[in-house]
Amino acid sequence: MKKIIKYVMIDILRNKIMLAYTVFLLLISLSIFNLEDNSAKGLLSLLNIILIVVPLVSILFSAIYVYNSAEFLELLASQPLKRRTLWLSIFSGVAGSLALAFFVGAGIPILLYEATPTGFIMLGCGILLSVIFVSVAMLATVKIRDKAKGIGVAILLWLYFSLLFDGLVMFLLFQFADYPLDKAMVGVSLLNPIDLSRILILLKMDISAMMGYTGAIFKNYFGTSSGLLLSGMVLLLWIVMPLWLSVRKFNRKDL
């Protein structure tokens, strides 16, 4: 298992796209922190980039890598290796590489300019989002054999979590504006790891006052230590559940 993880990580870290992704994050992060007179404002500017670019690159790169490694997977599957071990090794290698790329590209500037609890929360959310969308991509690729269709589904999933989910929530809020849905929105936010990460970071920045009554509701639930722990557990669950489903599917899949 360790040999497979090492091979996958070395293969990915030498990839030009991964190097470009790391350099892009590094340049953007350093530029934002140097342009802003306040490093806290820099974090806020960096937030939208992390919540959009990181999930997109993670899900798209992971899907393409798994499809391009189909022959390699077939070769390893013919060896006396458990399929579960093989699939988890590929996941660990891809997730570890993307998490490392994010840490070098955005994490180091955050630690240099804003080594505060807010900075650590943003760093943790960025790493978790990288791993979450690798897990989602692995589930999509194992369920869909066709490469073009699988990559299309990966892009649609990113669009759903990044854009469409918020649109659906706003639509429901307008449709049921006469009903008290503020507390229900807390539960709905758990269904989207990007939204949950955004809420955690904004609450840590103490911008919840600008969000009105809803912000106060979120602060009551997520602003406490137990709320932060619950949020972390939900984000971890977003990693475990798609990965568990993909392992089950890969064990039964006819290669």
C-alpha cells in the first residue's frame, strides 16, 4: 500500500498541471496579502478563490487522473492485492498530493501573514475541501465507465455544490418566506461542504453581525466549540461516505 501511495504522489507532484496549480495559488495568495493593508481583509479576498478554485481543481484533476490510470489499475488488480487496499491507496496518493499542493500554494502564505485561529480554520477547510472533492470524484469515476461522461458529471457536481445549491436554497427561502426557516437553514448548510466551510470561516472572522438574524442563528450553532467540532465531523463524513460507497462499487466492478 505504501509503495502505491508513494508512486501515485510522485507521479502527481511531477505533473505540470499540479505544479501550475501550486504556483497559481502561491502567486494569488502572496499578491492578495501584499496588496491588502490588512491581512484579515486578505483572508476574506482569498476565501472566494479557495471555495471555488480548490474544489474545481480537486474534482476535475482526480477524475481525469483515475480515468487515465485505468490500465494501471487493471494491472494492479491482477496482482494478489485486495481491491479495497488498491482503491484506498490511489485515493490516499491523489488526496495527499492535492492537499500538499494547497498547503504549499495557499497554506504557507496564510501561516506567514495571518497565523491566527481564522487563518488555521481557513487552512483546515481548504485541505478538507481538497480531500472531500477527491472522494466525490472517486465515486463518480467508479460509477461511470465512460471518460467523457464521467468528467462531465464531475463538472456538474462542482457546479451544483458551488453555484446551484445556493440558488436552490435562495429559491426555497423566497417561496417559503412566510415561514421561520432560519433554523432549518442550519441543517441544510450541512448538506454542502463548501457552504459549511464558508460559514465556519465567516463566523471566525466575526462577520456574522452583517448576516442579521440568520447570522446570529449560525453563530449560536457553529460559533461554539461543540458547533466547531460538529462541523469538523460533518466535513470528515463528507470524505468517508463517498469513499466508502466508491470502495463498495470498486470491489464489485468488472474491470
